[in-house]
Amino acid sequence: MKLPFLLLFLSQLLFVTAQNNYKIYAIKFAQRIHKIPSSARAIGDKSGDSTGVYYMIWLLKGDNGKTILVDAGFSDPTGYEDMQFTRPDSSLQKLNIKPEDITDIILSHPHWDRCQRHRSLPESNDMDATRRSRSVHKICQ
């Protein structure tokens, strides 16, 4: 009877010690200077409210050596003169993260503000897979 209990205890101990812990950072790299009307974002909105627009990337830093970037941002704010902008790689440097420290990039969705990464950020398998789609190819170039 003691052996099954011991095996159960050891399996639980291994499960607990095998878990990885991540610190999660929300990093704002750009924002629109002027707010936009809520009606531009919500169909049928008649409130007259406005909202700020912020562009974020996310960093997951694991105790397992993984440094994962969720969304890679964009590198050229041309056409958005009302924007305060810092290159995403420069924003990462504030956390002492160099481009070569990034082990993985995950794209939440294929919009220009998520995948037009600065050329100093590494390519990843995720980015390559996204580029295989013809409709996404033009957005992520």
C-alpha cells in the first residue's frame, strides 16, 4: 500500500517542479496623440465619447530560458503624424532585452501593427508561417 502512495507523491512533486514561471510585461511602444471618437470603433455608438489608442507588445520572460515576444509591433509610423512612437526594439532595451534574447515570436493576429516588426527583431517560425498566407503576406512585409 505504501508503494502506490509513494508513486503518487513523487508524480505530484515532479509535476510541481516541472512547471515554468513567466513574468509578463505589457510594453507600450506607440500611442496616438489625439483621441478618436468611440463611434469610429463601435458600430452604432452615439455616446459622443472618445478613446485613446495605444500600441502594445507583450514580453513573457520565463525561468526556463524562454523570452517570448507576443506581437512584434511596427517600425514605420509614416502616415500617422499624430503618433508618439518608439521602435519596439528600443522599448525592449528599457527592460535590458536585446533582440537576440528573443527566443520566440507569437503573433496574435496578422495586422500591420502586430507583425511589421523592426528588422532588428529576429525572424521566428511563427512569423514565417504567417507569411505563407497570401492575404497576410502584404500586411506583414
